[in-house]
Amino acid sequence: MPSQRFAPPSEVPGLAARRIAADIVDGVLHKHRTLDDQLDGSGAHPGLKTLADRDRALMRRLVATILRRLGTLGHVLSRLLDKGIPSDAPRAQSALLIGAAQILWMDVPDHAAVDLSVRLVQSDRRAARYAGLVNAVLRRCAREGQALVEEVASQSLDLPPWLLARWSAHYGEATARDMALALGHEPSLDLTVKSDAAQWASRLHGEVLPTGSVRTLLHGSVTMLPGFAEGQWWVQDAAAALPVRLFGDIKGKSVADLCAAPGGKTAQLALSGARVTALDRSPARVARLRENLNRLSLQAETVVADAVEWTGPADGFDGILVDAPCTSTGTIRRHPDVAWLRQESDVAAMTILQQRLLQKSVSLLKPGGTLVYCTCSLEPEEGEQAVATLLAAEPALRRVPIDASEVSGLSEIITADGDLRTLPSHLPHADPKLGGLDGFFAARLVKS
């Protein structure tokens, strides 16, 4: 019988998931890489391939919890550390964040959270000397951390100060606090279904929202859920599913989706019977859009082009949807890295692109045609002010206000001007995980 003396030791269960979580958090906070880049595609973390589904889900939840609670975590750890978080060993920082996040918000035994964080530090040459510190701090966190969290619960620390200041100025301090509170909860999975929402809500152990989307708390691989392979539904936040409704009956009409990938709104337009032209400047994103349409058995003409430079057909379109590139601050509940990757200066840069897209859209629109402009941003410059600027420059356009009946009677999501504005704190629920919406703006304009 061969000797086992030289067999490689098996790794402690769960350590790989935490190591990859540490790498990805470091990628966001120190290398300014998005979560999407690190989790999918050619830039994905190489270690993801080796993780079992359960460990992959744990890793994702760890990363999201840290980024969603980063300000509070910083406060707690600063109170527990006499000299602050070590700045010369990034792995010691991430180990403290990972351990504290598990202790304070995740269903992980405290002793396991402490032990695995210590092992994480011990396995890094630069951080190994901090193993004792990490052990002591996390043990204190298990005893004292919850009280330290409560101490700052009303301070909205988990948003960058510049973003909280903007939301307070535009929406009021009370609403900004409600928005920040809503962003602290892990969101549900929202689906747009082709038909029979009630049946799919039952099969997926979810519920039908007033807007018609199906909301479920199921976790794991989306591709394994009932109905995915058959193309019966697609993942789309309930707020993101509203702008297409503003076109009304578009059966047989020509509609261009100018920033189409990954294709949720394109699919809605096609399902409504429109003749859809879906445009995106990225070949890879258009390839993904085509894959999604194929799975859903829906038809659209796809074009790889920069919308601002695209000439389009000579006779124009009956409808144009501009889901414009933006700061994406409305998606923080699903993409918590956005809060820490964006800067206030990004807002002005985005508004320039948005105006160019809007001006191009007007030239592509037939007389009598409808333009729906939307962004997943909570910043007024990218929504209300963008439309005001366009209307001032284009006398041929007029706003057609949205009626509450068009959005399932949700009058609270309609602005005084008749535009759509959803907030993370909208659609509250007794279970916070089943409440909330992405932040979205949409306006409907008609060309005379």
C-alpha cells in the first residue's frame, strides 16, 4: 500500500470561497474592477472554475454583504482596532472584513468565521504576522460588534458621503435614509414571464408583483430553475420592466432599442409584437443578446454599431427606446460595487453622452413617433434634467405624461411632470428581501 505521507493536504472546507471573495473585494476597492468583470467572461477570477455551486453562492454572498455594508464594517473595525486596519497587508484588511461580515450579518457560526479568517491571513506572506490581531479583533467583534452596528444604524454609513448628500438634496433627507436602508438588504430575483405569471410564481415559490413581474427568493444558478431552458422567462428587475409599457400597443410597429444589450427590454418589445431593431456597440454584448433571444424564441434584427454614429433606415422608426448608459446608481441594490466605483464627476461625463444619444434619437424618429428615454440612475441630471434640456432644444418634441393606470396604479412612482421615477424604497414588503425596486427614470416624448 503506497504511503500517504507525501499526499497534498486537503484544504479546509470553505477557505477557497473566502480566498476568492477576498481577491474580488480587493479587486473592487483597490483595483477599481467591477463585480461583473471579476465574476463572468474573460476577466473572471480563475479560481471560480474550481468552486462547487454551494461555495460559489457563499462567495458571492460574502462579497455582496461586504460591499453593501462597507461603511458600517469600517466603523465597527475602527472601534475594535487601536491603530486602525493594517494598510501594508491588503489580505489582513479583507480577512477582517470577511470575518466581521459573517459574524454580523450571515448565518455562519462565529468560531468558523474567526478560524477561516485567521487561516486566510496565515496563508499570505505579507499578512501572516497579523494572524493574532485578526483573531483577537474578530473575537471582540462576536462579543461587541452588534452593539456597534446599532450605534450607527441611523447614519446611512453604507453610502459614499457624496452620494448620500446628493440624494438628500434631491429627494429629502428622510427619503434618502429610506433608500439607504433599502439598499442594505439582499434583493430578491425578479423575472419577466412570457405568460401566466401566477403559475410561474407558484412553481418558483415566489409572488406576482402589482406590476406583473414574478419575485422569488430562490438562490443558486438561474439556469437550473424551471422554465429557464424552455425560454419562459428572463431575469429583469421589476422597475426595468416598466419603460417598455410606455409605448402602449406596438404590435406591427417598427421600434429601435438603441442601447439594447443584454436584451431584457428588446425581449419585451419583441414579445409585444413590434418589429425590433436592437443596437449595441459591443460585439460581445450583441452576441449575448442574440443568445438570450434564441433561448426565448423571440425575433429581432441585431446591429453592432455606435448609436450616435448610426444612420438607420431612411424612413425612421415608429418608436425608439433609449436605455442610456449612466452612472447606474439605481442598481446599487443588485450591484453594490457601483457605490464604491463611481465618483461624483462621472455624472457630468455621462450627461454629455446621454444628450448626444437623445439628439440622435430625435433624428431617427418618424413624425408622430414615440421616444421613451430611461436610465437606471437616481441622479436628476441623468433623468429629469436630461429631458428638460432636450425639450428646450427640440421644439418638435412634447412630453406625454404617464398615467398611474399604465403602471399598475402605482401613483407614487410618477413625478409631478408625469415621468416615471422608482426608488429603492418603493414597493415595501413585510420581508425586506421581497421589497424594493431598482432606481429608474423614464419619460415618454412624442415628435410632432
